[in-house]
Amino acid sequence: MKRPVVWCEQGIGDQLLYASLIQALAGECTHVTVLIDSRAHAKELAANRRLADVAEASRFTELREYLDGELKRLGQGNQQSREEVLERVSALERSVQLAIEHSGNSLAASLGEMDERMRGLGPPRL
């Protein structure tokens, strides 16, 4: 009557390896005892959790930096577009002012000519 004892002293990797072999041992033996150092297991799990948390925090930091860079780039693009639009609006304002001034001058000349015709001060201009 065989009663083997499986002792996993190296860590979680050993425990997983030996766990896959327990089924084979159970077929050959009437009783199988497995000893696991739960404190070491808990320490290793805690260390892995800390490592995973640091990796996750690093990914979030990297994502935040990427998003900040993209927002800055988009902000600069928006600023450049805004400046271009303001420049175009200013050019259009100048053009409209020149057109208004030209129309005012033409209107004043036409009114002056009509006034001269009405007063009979000179021949009509063609």
C-alpha cells in the first residue's frame, strides 16, 4: 500500500506541475498527501499582484501621456485654424470697407453730377 507525499517547495510553478501529476498518482496509490506552503504562496501572489498593479499603473500613465500629447496637438491645430479664419475675416472686412468706400465715392460723384445738371451749371457729362 503506497502513500506518497507531494511537497511543493519551489513555488507556484512546482505546485501547478505537481497538481497535473496528482491524478496519475491517485490511480496508482490508495492515499496521496499534498503539502503546500500557503505563506510562501500568499507572499508570491501578493508580489505578483503588486507587479501587476505597477504594470497597470504604467499603462495608464502611458495612456494619459499619449492623450495629453494628442490634446495638445489638436489644440495647436485648432489655434492655427482659428488664426487662419481670423486672418481671412480681416481680409474680407478690408475688402468690404474698400467696396463701401468705392460705392460712397461713386454715389457722391453721381449726386454731384445730378446737382450740377439740376442747377444748370454745366453741360451733362457722358
